[in-house]
Amino acid sequence: MVAKILPWVELFIGLFVVLGLWLDISLRAALILFMGFILVVGQALIRHLPLTECGCFGGLISLPPYVVFMMDSCALCLTGLLILKKDQSHGFSLDRYFEKDNK
Amino acid sequence: MRKISKKQISFLIIAFTIAAVYGLKLWKQSSQTSSKNVMAVKTKGDPRASIKIVEYVDLECPSCAKGSKYLDQFMKDHPGKIYLQIKYFPLTMHQHGFTSAKYAECTARQEKFWPFVDLVFERQKEWSILHNARPAFDQIAKEINLNMGQLERCLDDKSVDDVVMANAREGKALDVKSTPSYFVNGKMVVGIKYLEAELNRLLEENKN
């Protein structure tokens, strides 16, 4: 069930972040997702589980867990930065377009 | 005109994304099915036949033309006994080996593989001496009513080269060195003489 729903959740959150739609919610949701990924991959690394890849990207891309961990950490930092620098990050967003429209 | 709201655009984006994902999925499935169909087009006979032959062929090789004639006759004489599958093995010594294989693969994509291959073998002596055999292949393609525009596009398609090369690589991995090489129920048989012997042996075995 989770395996079926999660990719859709990831896709929509990603899409909304890129388009800048509902940014306050989508960025926080992305932050929670990345934290979750870091926890899951991190515990596998700490426990030295014999994983050659995490299967995070299906059959398309094969990356070792430590690379995924680093990628997720970078993405988490970037998302945190976007939340903190709200004024700059919302510049070209659809949110801003609709805000202007409402004024 | 009423402006679209934020909620409406969100709904549209979600709906469009779902449609795009499922569309891609369907397109991927249909392209996989069509490549399976192309493979099926390059076969002859009953898939449930007891004798299964995979033939590595070079359309410019004279022995392959003779082998094709022999197998045609054998299949007519023993209906339902043989299932034949063709794979390309263009030899570097034949100047038109690769081009003829590409044409054959493109005719398979229009489900005219066998009429093309039969005519190519029949006229092998005429086109094999030409410096450029493409007009001869085009002529055959016209005679069997291929869509010439589709054929042209197909010949420019890199995936066609990939299929031919993949077949040849597979043959090399199986130790194929010359053509025609047959794998009769998995056993490698090179040349018509040995094929004939093997087929007769199998027929006898089946009788007993």
C-alpha cells in the first residue's frame, strides 16, 4: 500500500515545489519526506545492512545507499533553506502569481 | 472571463499528471508488445512443433539461400513438425549483409518479413554483385507493397541497427562463425548437409 501511494505523493510534492504551488505546505511536506528517507537509509547504513542499492529509483538508476543518503541530506538542506528564505524562494512561484491576482 | 483559481489549477495539474503517467505506462506497454510482435513475424511454423530451429542467417550468403529453399520444402513435406526462428548474422565479408538485414528487420516491422526474405534469396545473385544494392531492395519492397515512407524512416532508425547487432552478438556468444548456422532444439548444426541429417534423425526419433 505504502509502496503504491508514496511515489504519487513524492511526484505531486515535487511538482508543486517546482511550480511553486502551495509552497508553504509542499516545502514542509518535502522536508518531512527527506527526513523520512534519511532515517530509513541512515539506519541501513548504521546497521551495515548488505545493500548494494536502496531501490529508491526503481530500475532506472542504481545508486549505492551512501550516495542516496548524501543526496537526501543535500535536498533536505536545500528545502530548509527555501523555507527559511521564503521571500526570495517564492519569487517566481505560482503562489505569488495568484497572490498578485487577488490584490 | 472568469479567472482560474488556485484550487482549480492544482486539480488540473494533478489530473494532467495522472493522465500523463498512465499514458506513458500504456505507451511503454504497447511498444513492448510491438517488439514482441516483430519477433513473432520472423518465425514460421507451429510454435508447439517438436523441432525448434533458430537460424543465424546472412541474406547475402548463397548457402543461406539454399538452406531457406531446403527448409521451405521440408516444412511443406512435414507440416507442423518445425518451428523456425530467424536471427541476423551479417558476415563482414559480405558487403550487403548488414544492409539486407536492416531491410529485413524493417519489413518485419510492417509484417512483410517472409515475402521480402524469400524474394531477396531468390534474387540474391542479381543484387549481390551490385555496388549499391539498396535500389534492388527498394524494388522488392515496392513489389510486396511496403509503405516506402515508413521503410525509409525505419532504415534511419538506430534501433534497427541495434537489433541486427544484438542478434550478431548473441550468435557470436553462441560460437556462431559462419552462416547458415542452425540451432536445432538447442544443438548447433552448421550447413545444410548437417541440418538435413539432424532433421532426418529427429524425425526418425519422433516416429519411434
